Amino acid sequence: MTEAIVALQEQLKARAQRRPKAVVFAGGKGTRLAPYTSILPKPLMPIGDRSILEVVLGQLAGCGITDVSLCVGYLSHLIEAVLENRTIDGVDITFVHEEEALGTAGPLRLVPGLGSTFVAMNGDVLTTLDYGALVRFHQRSGNLLTIATRDRPIKIDYGVLRLGDNGRTNKVESYAEKPEMTSTVSMGIYVLEPRALDYIPPTGLFDFPDLVQVLLQNDEAVGAYRYDGLWFDIGRRDDYEEAVSAWVQRAISDGGANPFSISNGKAH
């Protein structure tokens, strides 16, 4: 019996070790949400009865990702105070402190234990993306870095002219009043292999666009995971207000269930 228990414990330990770790960036000042973020860090902005960060951590746990490093800086004491007094589905949180601004990818150089495939994401993203499906796609694709993406309409607030000879003449060929364009944008969610960390310089600011550029320059595999489900960039005031509204509406229609439960939407 004792040997069976030991074997089971070893199996559970091995299974836990195979689960990817997550790094959540929660150190930014959130200037686009001022004045709210002058007293409250952006990841603690409320959505329903919880903060954005608590929703994100609960979603990660729901996908089997319970080993999470939180990179904190601005008003970090508030984030620590909130999370130290709450239990979130067995999530094991390690706080990584940024003493200075390091950009969106630079903090990865401070995070210990990134020896296997891991998720890295902004702490102000609300989505119904299945993180487990994203990781499986990444591993099947053989990418060094996979970026979760979403098609997003972008409205231009001006009348747009198309000039002749590809803009080389002054002849107007068409005019569109405040057109809307659709672009594929990063959702602020990534899956990386440890070797990607070799491309992050040891000091200074370094953002994810910088990392993507240097990987492409070195012919490394960078892929996109295209998703068409719910996604809000809470760093934008309009998105935050839409997310709050969506939470209320979906909570009512679902009888109080979590409006941002995983699996709504398609990936391709």
C-alpha cells in the first residue's frame, strides 16, 4: 500500500511538472486609465465583484496553470495585499519585483524557473481564450514564440484619400469618410520556449515587439494563434467600460455564472 501511495505521489508530481508556468506582467502604471490608476494599479481595476487580476488567475487555474509568477512594480504593495488575503483555486503565486521599468519582455530575465514551455501575458487582459489549447497549439507548431492574436476593427477618425500612382500624384482617385480597417493584433498573450530568453539583453528596457523583431532577424520560428472569441484590452478606457458592461449582461443572462469562463470563441 505504501509503495502504491509513493508511486501515485510521484505520478502527480511529474504531471504537475509538465504543466506550463505562467508569468503575468502587472507592473505598469496604466496611464491610459488615469485618473483611476493614480490610486489603484491597473490589474486591480474591478470587474464585477473581483479585480481583473483575480479573474485572470482563476482562468489560468481553470486551464491547469497554477504556478504563476507576478511581475510587479507600480503600487505593488496593493497587489500583494489583495492576493495574500485571498485563495484563488490553488494558485501558487511568486512575486517578482521590478526595481525599474524593464519594458514588457525585460522582466522575464528576473523570473526564476523558466526551464520549460511557459505562458507570458499582460495582467490587464480579459478574454475567454483557452490557455491550454494555446499551449498545445504552440507545442505542435514547433515555434520558439507563439502570439495569441485577434482581428480588430480600427476606425480612422478622418476622411482618407487615395491619390493616383500610389500617392505620387495630386490626383484624387477615391475618398472614404472615417473608414474602418481590420488588422490582426497581438492579444498580449504569448507562449515561449526557454531558448527565447537568450535573445533578451541582460539590462535595460526590452519590449515584446523588440523580442519578435530579433527572433525574426535570426530566422527563429514565430507563430500566430488566431482567436475570434471575447477579448478586452483593459488598458484602454473604452475596452474597460465594455468589459464591465459585458460582465453585467452575461452574468444576468447566465444566471450569475462567470461571464468570462473559458471556451467561448474559436481558434484557428
